[in-house]
Amino acid sequence: MLSKLILGIMLCCGQANQGITQQYSFESLGLREGLPTSYVTGMLEDDRGFLWMSFFGAGVHFYDGLRFHFVSEVPELREAMVSSLFLDSRNRLWLPSSGIAMFVYDGIEFSRLDRSVGFPSAPVVAMAES
């Protein structure tokens, strides 16, 4: 009797929730799809829908939905350890690199912040905006 009651409740809840369930699709991205390594240190999606990823010793790449693009125009980022990624309210991408420098991408070009402009030499492991 109890099992029929539980089954009835499950069927009713299942039918009631059918109208509000969402369908998600997942895509697996790995070495075969162009990842340089499987050791990801940071990941975020920007306002254009690009998926930015940082890798231990393999720099920074972004995925545009079709393929990975290597950020090669900044020599220091090519083999750097970028510890995290942060997108601020002005849609600038912040990339701290192994305590060497902070790189900021405004959607057009990269800027470098280092000790010469007052950036601390200590590694940055997380960022937030107030």
C-alpha cells in the first residue's frame, strides 16, 4: 500500500514538473578538441560568450564555440602560470600571472601592470570588485 502511494506521488510530481523542466546540453572539451593540457587553473565566460581558460604553464586560451584560440600576443602569458581569471563590471578581463604582473584585457588590447606601476609582487590567487 505504501509503495503504491509513493509511486502515485512520484508520478503526480513528475507530470506536474514536466512543464517546467529545462533541457541542457553538455559538450566535452579536452585535448582532442584543442586544450593544451588538462590542468586548468581558471575559467570564466565573458559578455560575448567566449569561454576563457588559464592553464598551468600553458598560458591563456579562449574558446569561441568552435575552437580554442591561444593568447599569444603577450609573450609573458605564453608559458605563464595564470592563477585565476576575473571579469569586472566594465567587462575587462584580469589575468594575474605568477606574481610577475597583472594583465588586463579590455576587449581590444592587453595592458600590463607590474611593480613599476605599484602592482605588488606577491601572487594573486583571487579577485573581487567592490
